[in-house]
Amino acid sequence: MVKIIKSILVFTMGLLCLESDPGICHAKTVTVDTTTASTNRTAIREVQSTDSASNNQFRESLFPEKSRSLAFSHFTWGAEAGSSLDLTSHDLSTFDIDVLCGYKNAFIKMAGIGAGIHRSIHSGNNFIPLYAVVRTNFRNRPSLFFFNLQAGYSFNTLSDSGTVGDFYGALGLGINLQQTKMSKTYVILSGSYQYFSEDSKIKTDIDSNYIFFAKLVIGVNF
């Protein structure tokens, strides 16, 4: 009996509400719905803002639109083009093209081998380096910058001296430009040098054991 009376009272109050001012009941419903929707939108914006802040904190490229990790495979390869400026005034500045391949993971950007053709801009001399390369940002989180180290042997054809070969090395800093699902572009500024043994100095008529270069390249890896 009590339940029946309560049901009648609730029904009666509803009718009174509708008769006195139907807009009041409707306004209450709309207000509740609007408040819920507003709360949901605020929560979504907070999550998006948190994700955006997290992504900006560990940016991996200067232009990160559609940026994704390339860690689908541990194999990587790429190509580079650039120029090396002779800092020792021996007129041996070169235009450089290199190809590289190797292993990568979250900590190592590349650990592999590379080969190039570096042709002297003025004299037509050719440097053909074969080298090992290591690139890393020293942490397993995304980073704009990375360290570049190269060391190997260069086969050099200088003037009419035939082919001579000696140690080649480079040390520099790279910055990621843009990353997509399949590739990443970057720029590397480094100092490199070409060693000439005493025998090579005699053959090539170069008066120094070291030729130092300032090297700038732009590259892409997959």
C-alpha cells in the first residue's frame, strides 16, 4: 500500500510540474545533459593537452607532423649528399655522396657501415671512404639531436699519383628534420680528417699528414 501511495505522489507531482511550467522540467533535463557534455569535453581536452605536452617534451624531429617511430624493424639504410670544406688550404674541398646500412634500436640510431664517393670540386681528385658508423642520442627516448662517429679507410686518387689509401674519420652532431611512417630526414655537421702517411705524402706531394674538413650533409634513412 505504501509503494502505491508513493507512486501516486510522484506521478501527481510530475503532473503539477508540467501544468505549472513545463519549461522548468525540460530546462532541468537540458541543464543536466549540457553539464555532462561540457564535463566530457573538458576531460577530453585535458587528455589531449597532456598527450601534446608529453609529445613536445620528447620531440624526435623539428617538423613532427604525422611523426611515427621507425622501430618496426632493426634494419636501417639511407643515403646522404653534402660537401666537405678543406680547412688546410690544400684545395681538396669535395662534393660528397654516401650510402649507409646497419642496425638500429631505441638507443642506437644506426650502427653499421658506409661507403662514399667524395670528389674534389677544383682538382677532380677522388676520395672513396669505406667506414664504420655509429649514431646515437645516448638515451632510449626520442631526441632532436644525435651524435655521429665514423672511422674507416679511404682510397684516394690524387692527380697523377695513382691510388693511395689511409685512415679516415669524422665526428659530429646531427639534428632530425622530419619523420614520417617510412623515413626520416636529418642534417649532420661534423669535422672530418684524412690521414696521409709519409709514403702517401711523397706520392701525392702533400706537405701535411692530416687534411681537416668541415663537413655538412643532408640525409634520409628508412
